[in-house]
Amino acid sequence: MLGRVASQRFCDLVSSSVQQLGDPAIGLKFGGMVGGNAFGLLGVASATAETLADVIRTLSRMESLTSTLGQVSVVRDAKVVHLRWKAHGQPPSPAVVEGILAGWASFGRYLLGANVPVRSISFCHDRRASSAAYEDALACDVRFNARWNALTVATDLLDARTRFFEPRLHNALWRWSDASIIVASAASSSLVRRVVDVIDGKLPWSVPSESEIARELGMSCRNLQRRLHCSGLTYRRLLECVRGKVAIGAMMNGSQSFVRIAERIGYAEQASFCRSFRRWAGIAPSEFTRALAPHFFALRTQTPPTMG
């Protein structure tokens, strides 16, 4: 699995690439290369949904677990569906936005195994590259200076079935997201982010206690409990969220045994880890990896279809 890049770092890399290479179409080219070889948690959860409608539902539901850059919303009219994207805070450079929407188009075409007839793609900014660059990357009508950054498809396309539907895997990730989304929605709290970061940093060596976390953050255990309670959370819930995400990421990587993963997230015995994983995902770790094998690893080795 490719390493993940923090959102701000990604934005900086894209912006500096545009400047250094003198190529305003960098974002379009990057987004157009989206395929199974870069799938992480969100990509696998979406790819294994049954229909395009389910893919969109998964994307809009689980995006907060994997991205802090922006948020997708879905607006349905009589004949078309608009997938809108809005940045959290200060909008990134146009090249970043173009990469995100080009990636959506490439992802949809990849999952359906065909050149999906995207109706249009709209950008809030003005045109930055040549018309040919947009045509090559997006293969649809492109609009600029729009009110929303959005990708639009016909509602008829929502029933199209994906090539990689795997109900066990999709349902397991959906179930795991139930508990984790609440944590992600509270992550706007700097305290929640700090607690999660401390837990993640300490887990390879030990399972930090609530009192250890409080000391690390310079507050009393009682004060930590009270402030987390105000966010609707507990320390135990944050610990379980971090453990689950690390475990699922390691299993998708495929390079570690269950024993090693259990040790990585602070379980003395593999059996204890397996019981917890079944509680998180509804299936045993062995079932999860069996579902991954013919789908996720196949996704990573296939070439996305060309556009145009």
C-alpha cells in the first residue's frame, strides 16, 4: 500500500509542482490516474459497494474518516445527481480541486469498467489550463466560475453495478465506520485530535492509560474525562477507534500476521484481538482478509481505463 500524505502536505506538493514544472494541468493529470493501486480504506469500502448509488453513499458517509481537506455533499434533481465538494476552511489551489474532481471521474469509470458518461464537471475558479487538457482528463462538459465545485451524472447511472461488489467486506467496513464516524465528527476539537495522536504514537510500545494521556496533555484525569464527555466521547472509545483503524490498515497492507497486528495495537494475545475485531467489523479477521484477497489486491494490480 502506498504511504498516505497529510492533506496540507498534499496541497503544498501539488501547488509547488505547478510552479516548478510550469504545468497548470498537474492536478487534472494526477486525478486522471486514480486506480486500484492507490486504494486505501475509503477506496476499498466504496469499490466493494454494489451500485454507483452505494458508492456515492459510502463516499459521503466515510470521507470524514480519511480526509480532513474537504467534504462531499450529494444533491439530487429530477434527472441528474450533483456531487459537490467544499473545502474545510481556506480553499486549496485550483490544481488541487481539479485533481479531486478528476479523481472522482476516473474512480467511477474504473469501478464500472467503462467510460462513464459524466454530464459535466464544474469548478468555482476560472480556466487554468488549455481546453485540450481538460478534455483529455475529464472527457465531459467543463464549466468554470461556477457556484459549486461539482461532478454531475444522470440519475439513471445510479443503478449501475460495480465490478468489485463484495458484501462481506463492504458491510464490515460500514459497520466499523458506525463507531468511528462519531469520533471523526468530534475531531474538530483540538483535544480529541491530541488524544488520538498520543494514543497512536504510544500504541506500538504500550497501551496508554487514561491517566497517562491526561498527564501527557497537562491536565487532570477528571478534567480529561469531563472534556471528552462534552464531545460525547470517552477515552475507551477513542482507544478502540485508533486500534480498529490501525488494524484494518495493517490487514489491507497484507504484510503482517494477526499476531504482529495484535501486538502493534496493544493486545497480549491474538485471541483477544480477534474478539475485538469481530466486535468492530462483525466478522473475524480471517474472514476479512479472505474477502480482501480476491478484490482489494486485484484492484491494486489492474490498469484504469483510458478516457476519451
